[in-house]
Amino acid sequence: MNSSEELRRHAVECVQMAKFLRNKENKAAWNSIAERYVRCAKWYDSRRALADHLKDLRVHKKPLPQSDAPLP
């Protein structure tokens, strides 16, 4: 399980916990924590996608041509 999936699993657990509570403040707090877990999962996914894209660019980048001329 990757980090994003784990964060989403925690969010589901928080929502389930909120369903069993009667106190509106506590219920709101658990739902707020769940929302934060989901935001963190989305952030992780976007950063992972960016990192993968940058890695692909580095792998497919053509090397610069080498010159035999000495540097000035």
C-alpha cells in the first residue's frame, strides 16, 4: 500500500468514527480530520506525479554533444 492509499484509508476510518458519535462538535472534528487526510493524499499524488514526470524527462534527455575544442 502506498502513502496515498494509506492516507485515504485513514480518512475512511475517521468518517466511520464520526458516524458513531452523537456530539456534533466531535463529529465535525473527525470529519475535519478526514478531509485533511484526503487533502494530504491529493497533495502526495500530485507531487508523486510531478516527480515521476521529472524523472522521465531526465531519462529521455539527450546528452549534450561533446566538443573536442578546448575551453577558452
